[in-house]
Amino acid sequence: VAMAHLAWRLAQRWCPSSLQVISFPVVQLHLNRTAMRASQKDFENAMNQVKLLKKDPGNEVKLKLYSLYKQATEGPCNVPKPGVFDLINKAKWDAWNALGSLPKETARQNYVDLVSSLSSSLESSSQVEPGTDRKSTGYETLMVTSEDGITKIMLNRPTKKNALNVEMYHEIMHALKAASKDDSAITVLTGNGDYYSSGNDLTNFTDIPPGGVEEKAKNGAILLREFVGCFIDFPKPLIAVVNGPAVGISVTLLGLFDAVYASDRATFHTPFSHLGQSPEGCSSYTFPKIMSPAKATEMLVFGKKLTAGEACAQGLVTEVFPDRTFQKEVWTRLKAFAKLPPNAMRISKEIIRNREKEKLHAVNAEECSVLQGRWLSDECMNAVVNFLSRKSKL
Ligand SMILES: CCCC/C=C/CC(=O)SCCNC(=O)CCNC(=O)[C@H](O)C(C)(C)COP(=O)(O)OP(=O)(O)OC[C@H]1O[C@@H](n2cnc3c(N)ncnc32)[C@H](O)[C@@H]1OP(=O)(O)O
């Protein structure tokens, strides 16, 4: 009820017309002109594009635009948190604050990317020519764009640190299936905001079906198996652009990527024992192979959090970049990769991965079955309850 009320209040305040709503940060842009540096022109173009949007992008997107704008121009949230009853300003504050210490440059880039995806998605689909560069949305929890031979799947719940809710699992599977068939050469997974992903959304455990917790655990295991299976079978080069901290399943899956580029702000944390859970994403097989059994045990059993540099030294991360230049350097490199002959890349990936596939599917099935049992354990239930009742964080 509170959320519906908030959405209604936001709509009332911000939506007399989409231009009026979204032009709010444009005005401030001019006041903050001096804060702009290298990509000021792109940023200003993006602000202008926003004014030309024909359809209202919705409150969630407007909050994102607002927070990225504030972060890009003023840096991390620097104003006191509004009171609980000041719903609109609290929503805006929450969105801005959720960006944490995201650098101004990255916020500007994310703003430009977001506007770019909106400009395309909110126009008539008849303007999209088959075979040309395109951007697609229709996703609630992702931003998916396809250009320069790269399909980019961006996890897009920054206010929840890109935690994977059930909808996001389904949308990622859908986006991967679409990417496997589109005309892009490579596919990239990344996160919007200051986190890459905080892993499984722990509120996934709260929606109990009529069959009770057993049915919930069984459904979770089926979903997880299908989800991880999509990564095992993905046919094109799959690259993770780890823009910030990664937790849980967002870390374990990295063992199934073809390359992992990380900002030096990223950390890698798999606190399964703390959560009464056990490894997934085929990490019980890939991690010992990648980094040695003992190092894998430190991560997967003892929950040791690695810095980006440590993860790179262990072979989980391919290369680490300074956060300041991360986006620019990585995307320049990816654009060059995407120009390589796509069939050759696909075939080379196949020959590297194929002999492992059967094993990976078997490991996935076993991990899901073990996890199904863990989700019913007191250890796991207590950990989830503690998080949800704000008694614990990682
Ligand atoms: C069906 C398939 C299942 C596959 C299983 C996979 C296993 C895993 O992935 S295990 C890993 C699970 N993840 C966690 O345990 C992380 C829990 N989150 C945290 O400890 C903290 O939120 C954080 C350390 C990630 C960030 O702390 P910080 O203080 O910077 O920010 P917060 O105020 O806590 O977060 C903002 C906002 O986001 C919500 N949130 C963040 N992560 C999650 C999450 N994993 N699940 C649910 N909600 C999450 C957090 O509650 C805040 O929400 P509110 O603003 O509404 O309070």
C-alpha cells in the first residue's frame, strides 16, 4: 500500500506532462555547469534528448535519471535524509544515496547510457530496422541495449544494489536467449549504480506458495537450475563488466564467463556459510579449478571477501582497471573485440567450453539439489530473517 501510495504521489508531482517532470534536472544542469568535465557535451546532449522523449518513462526511471544527475553533478548524496512521511523527497534521496561513492564520471556515463536506451525504447518500434543497431527494453529489471556488435545486459535495480529478484532471473534468461540469436558478436553483463549485484534478493524467500516452504524451495531449485543452465550453454563470448561489489550468485557465475573485467572498486564475496547456504553457479567445480581448492574453500566455505586485485591474482578476474577510467577503457576494448569475426569467436568458444558442458550441467543439478535442502534449514531461515528484520548485513 505504501509503495502504491508513493507511486501515485510521485506521478501526481512529476507527471503533469513528461517534459515538465524530466526538465527538472535540466534546469539544474545549467546551474551546475562548472561541475561538468570531459563528457559534458554527451551529458548535455542526453539532457536534451530527455526533453524530446514522447512517452513518460515511468517513475522508477525518473528516479534513476534524478539520482544519476545528482551524482554526476554533486557527487555522493550530501543532504540529510528526509523524514519518513516526506515520501517523494525520501524516494529521491534513497535513489541518490543508493549510488554511494559512484564517481561523477561513471554517473554521467550511466546517465548518458540510460537516456540513450530510453530514447530508443520509447520511440515507435517501427523505427527499428531489422539488422541495424538496436536497443530493446520491455524489461522491468534490466536495461538491454545492442549496438556496435555488443549486446549489453545491465542489471537495473540500483536502489536494491541490483539484487536478483525472481523477475530478474526470468528477464536475464530471456535476454540471454535473445542475445544468443541476435546479430551481436559479444554479450556483456554489468550493473547499474554502485553495485554489480548483491546476489539473490533475500525477499525472494518471503513469498510462500500454498504448498509451503517445501514447494518454495523446490521451485527455487528449478529456477536456479534453468538460470545457471543458460550461462553454461550461452554460445557467444560472454563478458562480465564488474562495475562494483559483487555478492553471492553474481560472483559464482563469473566462473562461467569468458572474460571478467573489474573496477578496482569491485569486491567478490560469497558468504554462503554465513547464510546457511551452499555454493551454486557451478562454483563448487569452477572455483577450485580456477584458483586451487584451498583458495576456493576460503571463498566458498569461509566467506572470505576478495578485492578486485586479489580476485585477479586468483584468476577469477581477467583484468582490473582504475574506477576513474574503468568504463572508458573497458568499452573501448570490448568494441574492438566485437569487430572480430563473430563465427570464429563462437567456434573458438565452443571448442574451449564444449567438453566441459556435460560436467557443468551435472554440477549445476547437484548444487541446486543441495541448496534446495539448505533453504529449508534453520541456519538459512534464521539468516534470512535476520537480514529482513534489519538485524544483520554482510
Ligand atoms: C532462486 C535462486 C537463488 C540463488 C541463490 C543465490 C545465493 C546468493 O546470492 S547469497 C547472497 C545474498 N545476498 C546477500 O546476502 C546480500 C544482502 N545485502 C547486504 O548485506 C547489504 O544490503 C549490502 C552489503 C549488499 C549493501 O549494504 P549497504 O549498507 O551498502 O546498502 P543497503 O542499505 O543494505 O541496501 C540498499 C537496499 O537494497 C536492499 N538489498 C541489498 N541487497 C539485497 C539483497 N541481496 N536482497 C534483498 N534486498 C537487498 C537493502 O535491503 C536496502 O533496501 P531498503 O532501501 O528497502 O532498506
